[in-house]
Amino acid sequence: MLIDNHNRVINYVRLAVTDRCNLRCNYCMPESGIAFARRSDLLSIPEMQRLCTVLAELGVDKIRITGGEPFVRKGVMKLFGHLSELDSLREISVTSNATLIGPHIGEMQRMGIKCVNISLDAIQPETFAKITRRDEFDKVYGNLMKLIASGIEVRINCVVLGEQNISEIYPMMEFQEKYPVRVRFLEEMPFNGGSRDFKGLEWNHKKILGHIRERYPDFEKVPAPMTATSVNYRIPGHAGSFGIIPAFSRTFCGSCNRLRITATGDLITCLYGKPVANIREPLRQGASTLEMRGILEEILGQRSKDGFEAQERFGPVTGSSMTSIGG
């Protein structure tokens, strides 16, 4: 079992398999001129398989595969297959933009993938194209419907972007009314890779909920685990549910049970911090489970209490991109 210096059990790892993405969402990354990691610096699929085995042996029971866009990485399904064979894992999940996931849905079902988070900031094609800088809405929507039909739990992550997509909030609510999905509205975060200025948060979690309440006044709060990042709600008669993630307000930091590992092996103990160690070379040198445990325990023993302390400790994070951090 991994425990940090604030006595929090770390049982959830978000593992990025690539820093590349086939969309160019304007709040996440620039349209061009991006310095992606060299192929030789990326963890190989066998190295990731070994890493996940070690993590499972150390008490991690939930692994989420992220990116960039995970399905641009060749061999990612081999990694999923390996994860499905680790009996101690309680949950295997993935965060995707849904452009490339379609051909893999059946295999994911057979592997027992529990949950897919779809990053979708607009349910109307015109707004989608403006935000993503790509004309991929029809493909994304088609794959979203295939996922819903498959029975895999679907969560839609919608970042609320001030003037860009406020008009999407009610259509998203209508979508969860009709389909059994959980739509989660996220506060915008400063991790945009320098693609634009971030001058502060206009739409915080309270304002988002207040906006929803104007049209949907009768919702009830749904109990959630203490470690949940989303405050969840349900409206009687709706097929799905909705939630709000105070990602910039960071109200959930006190119970954080997560560790991020980037595609190049950087260990990040807080989204608002910086990498504190790298696991790639120890993996390549054949480090034992005991040695890996020592590395992880050392970094977790110096973990910031919350995102505010991490930001104060490591400095501004606005130059980082979610594609390099690992989602």
C-alpha cells in the first residue's frame, strides 16, 4: 500500500501513453509548433506493462489510461489486455476524445474496461469545430453512441469555457436526460500549453450549478466516495446524471488519492505541481518491485497538501499543457 505524507492512501494512477493528440482544442494546446516528446523518450508498451504490474502489487487498484489521445499510440490495446489480466485491479478506464475509439469498443467490452471518459466540450458541430480546430464531430458523435450502446459506462467531460461554449450547457443536459451518461462540467484550468492567456476563472463551479438550476431547479445530490473529484446530481426522470468538477477551485484536494505518470515516465503528485521524479530509467535498468516502491514512497513522502500549496511551491503552471501532464 502506498501512503503519502498526509496519510492519504494512493490507489489510483493516471498513466499517459502519449503526449500527442489528433485534435487541437484551443484551451489545451497551440494549433502548431508543439514540441512533442521523442519516441525514444516514451515509455514502451512493455515498460508500461511492467510498471502497471508493479503498481498493482503496491496496492493500486484503479488505473486510467490517458494522453494526449491514447488511441493514437500504437499497441495501446496490448496494454489494456495486460491490465485486464491483473486480478487486483478493481477498475480499468480510459479518457479519450472518441475520434479513434470506434474499432476497439468490442474488444474493450471483452477485456472488462469499466468506464470511458469522453472529452467533449460541445454537442453542437459548429461549436465543436471552433474549439477543437478540427471537423471531427460526426465521427465523435457516432463513436459516443456506439459506446452508449455497448453498455460501457460513459462519462462526458465538458470544460466550461466562458464565451466559447456556455450555449452548450443546456444541450449537454438534454443529452443526459435522454441517454444513460454522466455529463461532468469542469472549471477551466490554466494548462493550455501557452495557447492563450488565462487571466482567471469566470465560470466557477457555483456559477455553473446556478446556470443549470435556472432551467433544471429540481435536482438531487448523489452520494459519492470521499475521493471523488466530481459533485454529482440526478434529476428525477432523466436517464443519465450530471456533475461538476471544481478543477480550478480545488475543493477536493484534501482527499486526493491520485498519482500521474506521463508518457515519458515523469511522476506528478499534484496536477498543479511539476514532475518530481522520473521512472523511465529505473524501469529500463530492471528495477525490482522493492526498488520501485522506494522511489514512489520517497516522492509521496514530500507531497504537497493541496493544489494551492503545490502551485506556491513549484511556481506558475500556465505554460504546461494537459497533453504533457497526462490529463
